Amino acid sequence: MTPIDRRQLIAGAGAVAAGSALAHTAAAASAHAARTKALIGKATWGNTVTRIVVWARLRDRNDGTEFAMINTHFDHQSEPARIKSADAMINLFNGGQLDGLPTIVTGDFNSSSHNSGAYSTLVTDGPMVDTWDGAEKRLTPEWNTFPAYKEPVSGGNRIDWVLATDDVRIRRAAINMYRNEAGRYPSDHAPVQALIELP
């Protein structure tokens, strides 16, 4: 992979990394997956676990350009809760606090890519691009992203995604199957990574 310049970011595993102090936080908050603010901290969409979306509005230190980063962990049991969470996330960057910003979304969506209501809401029928599908180059096979400490399966189920708005250039994508010296995986999930370039 070529070195990144100040307008390129590596997004994945719930974080954004960049070259020397590229950006600082302009604003940050969390949005709770609940019907109303009075129900924050409650499970109201058929889920049994409280879920949130964490977002930050970031500003390039060199030229002042702003972009948004969102991270989430969707419910593991309720498809209606995942769809409503996807809708709530879209409201952040379509008319909400992050409206009009280049946006990167990372998370464990607990939903199959290409075969779930959450994916359809966010990507197929929604405003986001799946960086795996939109990458100029893929650096790895399409491993399943929840191998649960077992051997990965090529062509498996991707439930962890890196998404971006269509104004973001997606240069590379990978699913990282790193193991330590003892042969152990650091997590039950495989990190999904993307090298992106902001407009």
C-alpha cells in the first residue's frame, strides 16, 4: 500500500487513523437507538440490549474541511431494531447534525451484507457505499468477519462493514485476519479496513 497523504484516511474496526494529526474533533455525540429522548437507555424496537450510535464531526487541521465519522453496534437479535437503527443513522447525515459532510461509518451491524434489511436501508436503497464493493482494489479475499476465533471462510458472511458517502474515494479494502505469534486471533471479529480519500 502506498503511503497516505494528508487527505487519505484508513478507516476500520471502529476507528479512523490518519497521518500526523490530520484532524481534530469539531463536535461529537451519541445518538441512542430509542423511539424518543425520554426512552434513552431503553430497548424499544424489539431489541433486548440498549444500542447507540457514536459520531464525531472532524475538521482537517490544514484546510478546515470537515467530515464525519460514525461508529455503531447494531442489535444481534432484532431485524426491526437494526432497520430502525439504520434509519436513525441516516437521519444524522441527511438533514441532521452531519448533513452534507463526507461521512465514514464503521460498525458491527450483526447483519449480512447484501442480504439484510439494515444493509438495504443503508446501502442498496440508501445513501451509503459499501467500501468492500466500491474499492478500487481489494487486498484480501472476502473473509467472513465473524469467525469466532476459528479459521476464516473465504466468501463468508460479512457482518462488519465500513461504509462511506459517495463523495469519498475508496482506494483499498481488506479484511484483516492477523494472528499473534501463538496463532491466536485478537478478537472474535475480523477487522474490516479501507483506505479512503476525502473530497
